[in-house]
Amino acid sequence: MEITFIEIKEFRQTMLVKRGEGFDFLREMVGMDWEKEGLGAIYILENSITREGVELAVRTTDREKPQIPTVSDIWYIAELYEREVFDFYGIEFTGHPDMRRLYLRNDWVGYPLRKDYDPSEAINPVRLESETKEEVHREYEIEEDRHLAEMVEKLKILHYDQYVINIGPQHPATHGVLRFRLALEGEEVRKVDIHCGYIHRGIEKLCESRTYPQTLAFTDRLDYLSAHQNRHALCMCIEKAMGLEVTDRVQYIRTIMDELQRIDSHLLMFSCLAMDMGAITSFIYGFREREKVLDIMEEVTGGRLIQNYNIIGGVQADITPGFASKVKEYCNDQKKRLKEYYDVFVNNVIFRNRAIGVGVLTLEDAISFGATGGTGRASGWACDVRKRHPYALYDKVEFKEILHTGGDSYCRLLVRLEEIVESIGIIEQLIDNIPEGDYKTKTKPIIKLPEGRFYAAVEGSRGEFGVFIESHGDKMPYRLKFRPMGVPLIAAAQKIMKGCKIADLITIGASLDYVIPDIDR
Amino acid sequence: MLDFTTITTAIDQYLHSVMPAPAATLTECAIVAICAIAAYLVFAIVMIFMERKVCAAFQCRLGPTRVGFWGILQVFADVFKMLIKEIIEIKRSDHILYNLAPFLVVMSSLITFCCLPFAQGLQVLDFNIGVFFIMAASSFGILGILLAGWSSNNKFSMIGAMRSGGQMISYELSVGLSILTLVVLSGTMQISEIVEIQTQGWFIVRGHIPAIIAFIIYIIAGNAETNRAPFDLPEAESELTAGFHTEYSGMGFGLFYVAEFMNMFIIAGIASALFLGGWAPLYIPGLESFNNAMCWIPGIVWFLGKTFFVIWLLMWIRWTFPRMRIDQVLVLEWKYLVPIGLLNLLIMTICVVMGWTL
């Protein structure tokens, strides 16, 4: 990956020009600490139509008060990405409307992903008292020279005279420990303020002190519903950097397992959406079939949820003898069962009334928020990595990219259900032709990547899952960044949830289908 | 058919013969109260068990199977667990109202329960304005729910209580209208008489089209009255955790739970009494031997059979449909059910006046 560094003074201008050239999708933003060369960020941009990409970076040598102009008005998603970078590197983005920490507590001392960060417990002891609420936005106003600014306190996030309720961190419908602070007016949601970080484990920081094979173990703790795809992405990125070619057999196994994982995740999404709407029977129906997928996975990988199957150069163990027949049996069964879902839930008049036209995410917003996966495709954005940048066997199999144009909760569910059919189609094309061969390529006991920056992406269960590695030739990554699938989704949620009813907020959340450990990492 | 009045009169006479009149009345009151509460609890237990098994059947599961044969003791285990749970005092809640609320809800449903005609003569309260009394008694359960939400000092509970206030008061109207339609058909408000008339044919048959429309409206509105899916917004667990009873633990929650189930029983009981003939056996004009055979089945079996059929219908709905949104719930009531109910009342009146009933 070739990165162009931009001078900080010309940064905003360049970004605006790039946006004007059609680079409307901010694929990834990576905060970086290059030690002597300064702090900065890498922006990976893509043109959503021509699919051509460009990688830009900016850095500042000021370690005391590093400041970079914001791009949050150019790409909406940058608002949360910049808060993340601010949280971990202390880079203040001038002009950003809401410069608060995203994951860590307000009273956290220091910026943990900086290389000179002191992790001693004396500085950040385990705090037992509650976090003080920050009710003010902090904004950095851009001055004439466009990169130096002073902090000003801006309007309150939520006023005390508003009826404020917390959805989460312990709430049955946030599907994990996410917290929405809502300002309500009757049943209507006036403002949404999202708090993340309740399950933040600092995986990216941990990876910097682990060898490459050791980093693999973290991936399935991110989005546990795309454990295979996550690990696939990391293995692919490392293999790409090493110049390692995996055998055909491995590609077949990986593709099939990825698709099984996708079916698993989509079934769960259907079930949970039904559950959040109170249709518990539909929930059980979805889980009944999901159980069969999990059984197959358990047999092959030994794990039902957290799967450690992909390794660098192949997979952990060969597929079991009865694998093909079991998968085929399951696929046939699933195709019949899908009709039941439509009968009992999708075509139900109450569900249709509650989902059609609710939480509409427009195409422009979807791209600007980088909301890939089923959510983006429900808005009509052809964002499938399997088609955009084919990997594994996806350029050899035939499948349709499901696109809907409604952008509402209903379309988001339809996309998922139709994708199950496509995934079954992919599996059926591959399952009979798994070639003989090694299930893993031998690698050296100590894996060192050449110097450079590498990015690999797969289509995870709910969007593009990317892995960015900056290697300085060591056996450990200098910087490893995962592109989360969930952050764009909650950023979009913050926008489309405004003005809806509480009940719709829950269904929109379920239809966006985010997984919290993936957001928090 | 067995008439329970003979038994009750016998007991009455016996009590009067052994003690003075006021004491006899007092004893009768006590016996009736104990019997009513016992029946209330027994039906609650039966229904909780039924709900589990029915829901399991709809969801391709088995339901409870381990405690006792076929899981029969599961409910008792649950009740026991509920009894030994700590009752948590909420800080800065209104203690009196907070503790009073579950009793109001149970009281309301217990009084309504007493109006049900279980069999000929087996009915605790039987006024000449019985239907009117049922409407009045059942509607003050809302008060308990509102108070529960208000006094728990919890914003979720508050939202749940406001939802239930809006929803239940609205749907009271439809329930009232559909019952009124039946009152027009029967010409009386006394429950026992209404059932008595139906020994010559159930109202849902005799009132044909308007009665069937009224029955459907009644089932929808009754479902909303009991706060069950698709109208379970006041306690929508995925939105408001548990709605108005979020802060209740132990038996406080238990009472709400029992009351919810018994409200369903009452709704089904009233449906069976007004529409399906209560304890009146199946009557087909012209088939005398068949009718005589039907009369051999005791009235209580008829009543419970019909009631549990309606309960099963309600459970089927509950375990199939997703939840509605509050604005949709109100739109359904005010824009559809109320106008249709009013029109239906008119049709029924015309039918009765013109003698077009069967």
C-alpha cells in the first residue's frame, strides 16, 4: 500500500478536492504514532462507483498539543473515527463538533495507543466511583491558519429539563453493552447520544505486543458473529504481506466456512429483530436453524461461537469426513424453512407497518457513513467486498449482490434473508468440488513481515471488515488496526434514530445489526 | 342439567338452622371469599402451565418437562421461588402507592372474576346491571398500573404506565361497544339471564353477522385490555425492560403476573358467557335427542371448555404476532375499531328491531 503524506496546511484543501473527485467512501481511518516522525492519521478513501482507492496520511510533530483539521463534515463517519483517534492518540481535530473521548472514561490519564504511554496502575488506578457526566461539547474552532485553535465549550449535549433515559448499558435490546442516552418528548426521541466502550479491551494495543500468530486469537472476540471472516481477513493480510499462497483446498474451506458464518449471523439478525418486536416464536424459528449451522461448525472447528479455525497459511485442521453431506442436508432444509420466516414474520401486517419506511438511511448517507454490509445494500449501495475486491474464491462462484433501494428496516431484513439464499447457492457450488491437497502451508516458526503497510478486507457478516498492518520488519506488528463493521452503523443510527419513537429506535437498532464487541474492540 | 342453586340453597338453609341470621351471612361471605380466591389461584396456575405448554408447542419446543410428571409441578416451584424472593424497597419511591398498586390490580380482576357464570347458579355476583358492573370493576385495574408506574420512581416504568393508560382507556371503549351490541341482542344486562337465553342458541349464531363482528372486535380489544402481545407495549421487555412493573420484585411482581393471566381468563370468560353461551350447551333447533345428550354434559364443563378455547385463541395470537407501536395501537382503536363498533351497534339494533335475528 502506497501512502501519500500531505502537509498539514494543505490537508483540508486536499481532502475537499479528493471528495470532489468522487472519493465519497472513507473506508478506514487509522490513528498512528510514528514516534519521531510525529502523530498522525492514515485515511483510506474509495470511490464508491469506480472502486478506485487512494491512501492519504497526515502527521504533526507536536506531541504536546497535536492538532489536525477535521474531515467530519466531508465524511460523516469521520466524526466517530476522529473521536476514536482523539481517545487513543490525543490528536485534537480542529473544527470537530463534539471532541469527547469515544471509548475510555473522561478521567482517563494519557493516550493508550501512543508508543510512550505509561500503563502503570498508579496513573490509572481501577476507579470505583461513577464516571462524571460531561454535559458539554468541546469544540475546537478553526482559526485563520486552519490548524491551530483554542478549545471552547459549546452547547450542552442534553439539557436537564429534557426527559432523559438511558437505553443500556444493561438493556435487553441493545444486544450487548452499548448505551444510548435519549432525550425524549413523550414517546418521540429528540436526541441520541451514543456511549461506547463498556466492553473495550484494547485489542489493537494488545496486538502490538504479540507475535503475528498470537494476534489471530483476538479476531473472533471482535464480532463473534463473523468470527471466521475476521480471522480470514487477518490471515489474508498477513499472507499477503508474506507473499504466501494458500492451496486451493484452503480457499474452498475458507469460503464455505465464511458463508456458513454469514448464514449464522443473518439468521441471528432475523431472530433478534423478531425478538425485539416481541415475536418470540419467530425468534425461536430462526434459532432452530442456526443451531444446525452451529452444530456443523462445532464438528469442524470445535467451537460454536468463538472459532479458531483459520491460521496463517491455511486452516487449523482438515474438514471432517461427513462435512459435505451434513452441509448439503442443512442447505436443503434451510431453503424450505425460509418460507416459514416469510409466512410468520416478514409478511405479517404488523411487522410491515412497523418496518416499512422506518429508519430510512439514504444512499448518500450510507456511503458517507461508510455503512457497508446489509445496511448499505438495503440503501442501494453496491458495497459488497466480495464483488468490489474479490478474494478467496468469490470471483469464481456465481452469486447475486442483493440490492434494495428502500433503505428502511424492512429492506435491511429482506437483504439479509435473500443473502442467506445466495450464501446457500455459493456453498452448493463449492461443496462437491473441494479439491484434494494440503489444508495448510508450512510456515516458518517465527513469522516476520517485511516493512510496509498492508490492508486486506473481507465481507464480514455485517459489512466490510478490514485489517490494516504497519510492519517495521519485526515479528510483531507496529500497528494493527481493525476496521470495525459496527462503528459506521451506530454513527448512522445516531442520525436516523432522531425523531422516531422509542419502539422504532429498538427495531432500527436491531435492523442495523451491530455487534458491540466489534465496535469497542 | 345440574342447577347449583339447589346446593347453595341447601347450604344456606343449613347455616341458618345452626346459627343466627347475621352470623350465617357472615359465614357464607367467608366461604364464598375463600372459594373465589382458591378458584382464582387454581385457574391462574392452570393458565400459567397452559401458557408454557401452548407456547412451547407453537415454538417447536417441549416446555417444562423435569419438575413432576410432564412438568406439572413447575408452576408450583415458580410460585415458591417468587414467595421466597426479597421484596426490594425502592429509594425515593412513594411507598404507600407502590405497595398498594399490585393489590388494586388483583382486586379489580378478582371482583370481575366473581361475576363469571361458571354454571347455572354458580356465580358469586349477579346483579341486574351485571355487564355494567363488570365494565366498571375491570376498569379500575388501570389505576393500579398507573400508580405502579408513577410510584416506582423509574422513568421506564413511567413510560410504561402512560402507555397502558392511553391504551387501556381507549380499548375500554371498544370492549364496551361490543358488549353493548350483545346487550341489545339479549335485552338484559344480567349475566345469568343472558346465559339463560342462550340455551336456545348461542348469541354468536343468533346474532349472525353483527355478533361475529362484535366478537372479533371484542377479542382484539380484550387482548389489548390484558396487555398481551401484540398489545404488550406497557411492559414491552425489549423497549422498557419490564414497563410498569420494572421495580417490583417477589410477590409484588407475582401479583401483577397473576392478575395479567386472570385478566385473560376473565376476558375469555366474558367472551364465552356473552357470545358462546356460557354454560349453555350446544343447541341445534330440531335435533331434540342431540340437544338432550348435550345437556348431560355439566354446565361447568361447557363454560370452562369455551373459556379455555378462547384463551387458546388469545395465546395463539400472542405467540404469533409481533408487537405494535403506540401510535398504531391508538390508530387501530380510534380510527377503525370504534367506528366499526358504533356502526355494528346500529346494525345490531336494526336487526333486533326488524326481527332479523335467528
